[in-house]
Amino acid sequence: MSRYLRPRIPGAPIFFTVALARRGSRLLVQQTDRLRDAVRATRAERPFTIEAWVVLPDHLHCIWRLPDGDTDYSTRWRLIKSRFSRTLPLGDLRDSHILRQERGIWQRRFWEHHIRDQDSFNAYLRYCWFNPVKHGLVAAPGDWPYSSYHREKARGIAP
């Protein structure tokens, strides 16, 4: 079994990429309310701050900040993924999914990077904003409805 060594830097913002198992799916933008509910329930149970978030059809990117002394983002992702998955109808399950009590909706892993300085934070923030443009989904970040860009624009932070 793989053992992932994840850095644990309390208080540091963390950039995440989380993807569906079936790339090319549109599930996340079709079920944004269910995803929001899963995130809301998890934040109520295990708080974290959302610095940025963008939901694309088959993956998402976000920047979180955990409370001081807390480095357990893996449990939060497990809860979000499972809460979201449980709200969806059962699909085709493989034996490996049944054995692990999975629905087969998400990739098993996620990618994370601890952000160490303001320049890196700004770069990852722009990455979240411009990712829908990069994927050819819209012409400008403000055209994509599933992004925290709109919140930042209202605050005067986004261009």
C-alpha cells in the first residue's frame, strides 16, 4: 500500500486539486448544490477557511486555511467526498470500490501544496480564477459561475 508523506505546516494556506474518477464528466457543475451542501456540513463539523474555490465539470481547485494547530485536511476531504457521493444514485461499482466502501465517483487521491509566501498565494489564487479560461469554458474569469472570483471581485481584490 502506498504511504503518502504529506507536509504538515500549521496555519499555511493549502492549494488543492481534486478530480472525479471519470475525466470528461460534467457531474460537478451539474450537482453544485450537493457539493456546496457537503462542504457546508464538513465546515460546520471541522472548520476551515476558504480562500479560493473553483468548480469545473470534472475537477476542482481550492485554497484552504485550517485553524491554528490543525493539519487534518485529509479527513475533511474524505468527509466532503463521501457526503457528496452519498447524495448521488448508485452507479456501476467495481469490486475494488465495494471492498473499500467507495462509490467510484472521485479519484482516490488529491493533490495538495502548502503555500509558503504571498507571491505563491497570489499565483495559486490567479490559477483558480483563470482555470475555466484555460480549459476553454469561458472567455474571462467573471463569466464562470462556479468560482470564488465573484466574491473577490465584490471585495475589490479581483481585477
